[in-house]
Amino acid sequence: MKYRRILLKLSGEALMGDKSYGIDPVRLQQYANEIKEIKEMGVEVAIVIGGGNIFRGVQAEQSGIDRVQGDYMGMLATLINAMALQSALEQNGMYTRLMSGIKIESVCEPFIRRRAIRHLEKGRIVIFGAGIGNPYFTTDSTASLRAIEVEAEVVLKGTRVDGVYTADPEKDENATKYKNISFHEVYEKNLSVMDMTAFTLCQENNLPIIVFDMNKAGNLSKIIKGEVIGTLIS
Ligand code: UDP
């Protein structure tokens, strides 16, 4: 096993599957299976899930809603996804804890770093909901920050593309994939991996990121075994 403790970042959009909004139960089950596979290998798993399938702060302004209010709506959207994922994981026999960046005491625990680490040590999957609890941030920044706080060894960014490319592979057929790339090169070439806040946090704290296709069965467990999947940024 290459990693002992990981932070998995899933986008909210990925949860939609083939739908145009909300949560696809088939995709949810698929993710639960993938996560179960690595949990059974003995790895400690922390998860951050986005909210883009339900609401994003930037959408707010288009609807005449205040940006900050919109960001809080986005954070609550991540919590809805986190609750769905928690339920799917538990139905598949895993032990979980949901910790929120915003206090919602009847639903989940508030984020307390020491407690999060304790849960991980006890083998519970910890899902961090409601982002970091502050507007103007993203769930990518949440993933970087929480990974550093709980001393995860890597951020695994599960997306629908299988890595970082020289150009957008959906627009440029000559685009090629990097297996490894340095933080510096990503920055220099202006490649999109995460937003700059999230990316800089990882760079400054020497926390590697692996961008990989979460929708391909077995990818997650291959990464844990040390196989070269997706793109490693270090
Ligand atoms: N958000 C926020 N602070 C945080 C995390 C999230 O304000 O710490 C809001 C922000 O408006 C964002 C939304 O929650 O657009 C949903 O998260 P994100 O866009 O990162 O979800 P994803 O793109 O991963 O689905």
C-alpha cells in the first residue's frame, strides 16, 4: 500500500452522472463501492465532496442573490451531497462521520481537527461537509486545507478526465497527458488543476495531488497500490 491516509476530493458535478441536476443513485453506489475497496485495504479515508450539482455561489449573482448568501447556499449544497454519500457508505457496511464547516448540530459534528484525526485512526471514513465554512472559497480549497490539517499524504482529485493535459483534451485532439508534473510547471504553463488558492496550499505544504478518472472502476484502488494512474503533481 503506497498511502496510509488519503483525502479524496469528489466534485458535486460528478455525482449527477448522466442527469443534468442532483444526485444519480447509480453513480452514488458506484462511488461507495470504489471507496469500500480502498477502505478494506486498510487505508484511512477522508472525503470532501463539492456541491456544483446543486448550487454554486457564482450562480447566485445571476439570480439577483447576494454572492455571500450564494456561497452559503453552495456550502449547504455540499452538505446535502455529503449526507447522501454518508448514507451510501453506511449501507455498504462502512463506518463514517460527517463533520461540517458550519455548525448544524442535529445533522453532523462540527469540524474539530483532533476529533477528525481520531475518527480516521479508528477506521471511520470522515466526510467534510459545508466547505471550510467561509464564503469565497471552494471545495478544492477545502480539500487542500483539510488534507493538510489531518496530515493526509495525498489529495486524490477524482474527476471525469483522466489527468492533466497539455491542453483541453475535449477541444484539442493533439493534447497529451502528463504522468508527472511539478507544481511549478503547472503554474508556469497555466494548466488547470485546482483554483489557485487550493493549488498554492498544496504547493506550500508539499502535499502531492493526483488527478484521476474516478468513473473508471478500480482506479482508486490502483492508486493506493502505487500504480501510475492519472497525473501526479508534486
Ligand atoms: N463554497 C464556499 N466555501 C467553501 C466551499 C464551498 O463558499 O469553503 C461554496 C461556493 O459557492 C461553491 C459551492 O460552495 O461554488 C460549491 O462548491 P464547489 O463549487 O467547490 O463544488 P464542485 O465544483 O466541486 O462541485
